[in-house]
Amino acid sequence: MSPEDFERFLRLLSPDSDEAGRRYSTLHKKLTGFFSMKGVGDPGSAADETIDRAVLKIAAGAVVSDVGKYCLGIARHIFQERLRLVRREASAFQEFIAELSRYSGEQVERIYSILKPCFELLAADERQLLLVYCQKVEGRARAVHRRQLADTRKITLLALRVRVTRLRDRLTDCVRKRSNDVENSAAISNKQEISSILL
């Protein structure tokens, strides 16, 4: 998002810069309240993401007569996306735990012995990002942790998620290729199992 795009968004709120600032604060509070009421772990970051998307859509040519209603529509979509993501992650983790219990210690060790060299093929910055992102932080603290990570890297939370997803996909592809060279590769052929290690 460019400063010009954000300025255009503020002008839609009000042509007066002071009034636009007040309306922006009010809008952000309303969006934060919406996400809080829906039980989103980090409602502030969800509100930020909503406004980021609105700014980008308006910059791309979306015609908006009521910025508040427009942002609320985007907020509803973001809530549904986050809800689906939480359900997918929980389901993948439960499936991984269930599958893991059927494997021997030797098979589990084999998964990690193939994963580790693939992990080491990533650039140092990429490895660090995955290690920090995938720390075992639960609940609201995890959302805050990931928002802070995005802020530290000066990117949006959405951009952070996309970057991590791409890194996970690269690791998964590498593990699959390496496992094809090892006997009994069926033990780690399921992408969800491999991805779950990195949650």
C-alpha cells in the first residue's frame, strides 16, 4: 500500500484531514469491536488487515459510497477466512497426532532426518522466519506474536502468511523428493503430515 493510496482512502472518509483522522480512529475501533465480538484472537490486526484490503481495493478502482459499510463487508470475509484457517490447522494437527501414534519412533525419526536437510537448504533468513513463526504459542498470544513478527518485517499479516505458506510448500516438495529416494516413503507421503510438523 502506497502513501498515496492511503491518502485517497482518508479523503473518502472526509476531505478535512483532522476529521478524516477521527473517522479513521472510529472505524478502526468499530472493526476491532466486530472482530473481538466474533472471538478473533487478535482483533486489532484483523482490523488493520481489513483497512489494508479496503485501501488496496479502492486504489484498484472499487467505487465505494460508504466506507464504513464497505469495510464491514471485507471484515466479514476476513472473519470467515480466519475461521476456516483455524479449523484447517486444528484438523491437520489432530490428524497428524492420530497418524503419528501409529508410527514407530524409528519412523518419526526418519521424518525429521529427511526434513532437516531440506530445512537447511533454505536461506538463513527463511529458516529464521519459519522458526519464529512456528513457535508453540497458543491462543491470543499466538496472534499477537505473529502480528509483531509482521510489524518487525514491515509487511502485512497477510503477506507474512503468504510467505510462510510458500516456505512450507517448498519444504514439503523437498521432503517428497528426498523421501522418494528412501525405502518405505509411504510413511511421510501425506502432505498434511509434513505440513503439520511446521505448524
